[in-house]
Amino acid sequence: MNKAQTKPEFFIPRLAVIGVGLIGGSLALALREAGAVGEIVGIGRGLENLQKALELGIVDRITQDAAEGCRDADVVFLATPVRTLADVAAAIIPSLKPGAI
């Protein structure tokens, strides 16, 4: 988005972020501040990080169930350690809606 624009060039109605730490939380917050996202679902293993992201307004709701959190998401962002990406992707693929990115 350039400074002359008032709206982002794209909009994500529902974003699921798996891993709301430094990378995932920063992406979610940047998209929220740009007005480029509607609902943000924070997904993770650690309830403490999830609750902090919720308290800070980075995410709108939280879950520790990746498949449930990704259901109906338009875009899913994986911000987990590299060694876990394949397993996380395999776990969520069945719950993704057609056309999800």
C-alpha cells in the first residue's frame, strides 16, 4: 500500500496464524494495522502465548486445535519451526476450505 492510498490493495476476510510468536504475531499485527484483514485466529500449543496475543488485540480468537482454527480461513500462515512444517501442514490440509491459501 502506498501512502496515497487509504485502503490496502487486498483484504483477507479470515486469517489463521499458526504460531503467534515474534514472526506470526508481527505479521498478524501488521495486517491488522494496515486494515488488510478481518478476523484473525491465533493457533498454537502454548496457551500463555495465545492468551497474550488475544489480550494485546493481535488476534480475535484463539485455539490449540490447528484443524479447527484453520476451518473457514481464507489464508493460513505457518509460523512454526521449520522441522514441524510438514506435520502441521498435513494436520490442517483436510480442514481447509477450497481456495484457501
